Amino acid sequence: MTPWERYFLAGRRAGCPKAQMENFVRAGLLLQPKQLKFAAYCREADSANGPKMISTGGGKGSAKTHGVYCQIFADDCQRVPGLKVLILRKILKGAAEQFDDMRRKLLSKLRHEWRAQRSELNFPNGSRVIVGNYKDERDIEKYMGIEYDVINLGEATQLPFSRLQGIRGCLRTSKPNWRPRMYFDTNPGGVGHQWYRGMIIVPWLEKRETTTRHVQVTVDDNQFVDAEYKATLQSYTGWMRKAYLDGDWDIAAGQYFTNFRREVHALSDFDDTRAVEWFAALDYGFAHYTAVLLGCRDGDGNIFIVDEHAERLWLPQRHAGAVKAMLARHGLNAEGRMKNEEVNGGGRALARFVAGADVFSRQSDGTTIAAQYAKLGISLRCANTDRVNGWAEILQRFGDVEAGIRPTLFIHKRCGRLLETLPALQHDPNRPEDVLKIDADEDGIGGDDAADSLRYLVATKARAVTQRKLRGF
């Protein structure tokens, strides 16, 4: 078998159609396996039920940008005349020069014209690539309102979700034989880390991708990487090693819970009969999420977060019904007054149900959110809201697997919002022992509501029982 025959076989295994591989061969481009997988996903975008956003990301030095450019130059622009592509990269200076270097490597066998002053690449069939750069998120505005058939957003995690939404609004076409799509290539970390992880990485991790596809890459996927560069990555420690060498999406610069490990702390099952005490916590919001967590303690003192309710733009009446249904799934009843007491045949009772102090603040009409929930059969008690000590206890309970310190806090995988929130939490630069407060945006992306609920749940201890029936939780 000749080298080119082996190459075509590798492309077929990755899912690349023959015509796509012929385009790469015609351009003299030899893509590596992960690059071929990315290219195959790009062709899937042609189908009506195919992806609209294709990502390649993870560690540095993985040749992800090289693979994206190969797809754009040698396949997309060659097979569809008049294609208009926007490439945006976060480079403070020398964007055109860097692109010119890549162009010379990839386009030696394809006719093209590079207009350096306009940062524009033109092909004989009318397809063109506009190369832009952004120093900060405001620079994105100059591209908004213009129509593009393809947008490649490099270092996407450096942009907030609002800017992604703005630039995504430019993704449209009048070509009947083309379906618009976005290509991402980026590393973990940055202000957009949380939305990127939620939108792109989580569906990939959970094997439920629909409109997205992700190809995870590290430096080991690039057989042509400079050995000294790889050694530099291997010399990193802490979050930089996890993010840039391992491509770990649970790690980011400034991360508070650096000892959180999804493979250690996230459980796929839990036997409710192990619980010796049950408790719940609520962090209230309307425009922001109301997040309710259900947890329990076993006989060894371990805490398990076994269920979650998180919704926004709901009134207490609707939340109360959903919370009661969540409790019922575990044989629990919110109306009990004694720990693990049977209540009117309705299951065990919670030891406590706590909430943030804002729930007990009087509104303009003199009522409180807590009073509204009480009328709905859910009695709330004010949580311990000490932020620093609360976060510290969570940090301690996560343990340190690498140092041999056993964790005592675990989270069921059904608690999706909590599992996505924890890795994104950052140190407050003005108070390093605290977590930086973040709110969900207008689309509900981000926020720390689930984490605050966890803090209330873990930090609030049981009251001493002095009488058979407690007056509240």
C-alpha cells in the first residue's frame, strides 16, 4: 500500500468523503488523524441535521489551527465558488504576518492571491478569506452586521457569550448549495471558558452532540511538534499543566477548586439507603436561577449531592412543585419536623432545608420569599452564609487525590448545573480566600447560583434537637 493509499484509508476511517480527501491531496496537504476527524465533521455540516458549530481544542501545540486552515483553504473554498470566510484571531500585533506564514505553508499548490494590506485571501473561483484580529471584545463589533458563509473564531474562550452571539448573527448565506457553519479552535481558560464548556464540551463529554461537534486534542496528537516546545509544556505545573498540556476543561487560570476532579467527585449512581440524614439548600433567583440541591450524609460522614433543581423566570409556586417532586423521587417529604421521621405515610423528612438570607428579607409589601414557600409547604431556615469559611469547607471536602487526601464530598451526575459551575469558579482578586461573584447573563449562561446553594448546604450544620417537634428547618 502506497503512502497516499494509506492516507485515503485514514481519511475514510475518520469519515472524510473521497472528494474531500482528493481536495487535500490536490493541495499537497497531509492531515493528521485528529485533523481528519475535524474535517469529516465539517463535511457533516452540509446535511440539514448536521452540526452548525465544529470545535477542535484542548492542549497547546496540537496543530488545531493548522487543521482548521486546511479545511477552509483546500476544501471549503475550492468546492464552493464565491464562499466568504471570516477568520478572527486574538493577536495583538502581527496577525497578517502570522497568517502569511501559514498561507505559504498550506497554499503552495493552490492558485491564490494574498492582499496583505487588506488582509484578504482570494481564490480564482471567487472564494475569499478575510483575516481579522481582536484586541478585546469591543473589536468584534466592526464585523457585526456583515454576512459570512463561514466564521472561524480562534481562541473563542477569550470572548464572553454576548460577543459570540453578536458575531454568530453574521453567519448566514444566500448560496443554495451551502449551509453556514462556525469553526472553533481554542484552549481551556479565559472569560468565555464557562459558556464554551457548556455549549461545546459538555455535549461531547456526555455523548449527546446535536448541533455541535468537538475534537479533543493535545500535543501528543501532533507528530510534527518541536520537541523543545513539548518539553516546555511538560515543565508547567498546576492549572497551566492541566490546561495547556493535558487540555483539561475542568481546569482554568485562577480556578478556585483546583482539586475538583470530575472522574473522582462525579458519581453515576448512589444508593439512597446509605443515607443517615437528608438536607436541602436553596439559592433564590428570578432573572437568575433558583438552584435547589438535595444532599445526604452517610454513616462515615461523607456528603453526597444526589439531586438538583435549577430553573429561572419561575414563580415560587412552580418551583415548589418541582422541588417536592424531586424530594419524592428519593422517598422524602418537605413537611416533616423530625430528622428521618415518617410523615403521614409520606416518606422521611428532611433534617433541614436552608436558604440564603435574601429569602428572609422583607419585600415592599412586607412579605418574604420564605413566607411564600412556607404557604406552599416548604419551610426554610436561614443558611450559614459565611462565604470564606463555606468555600473553604467545600475545598477541604473535595480532598486532594494527587496528595492522597481522600474526598468526602461527591456529586451525582444528574446535578449537571452544579458540575458545570464548580470548575468555572475563580478566586476573587481582591479577596483571594473568596470566590469571585458571577451572575448569569441575560440568556442564563454562567452564574454561581448552584455553587452558592452547595455552600449553604455544606456550611449549615444541624441544630441540636431539644424537643420532639422542631418549629422550623
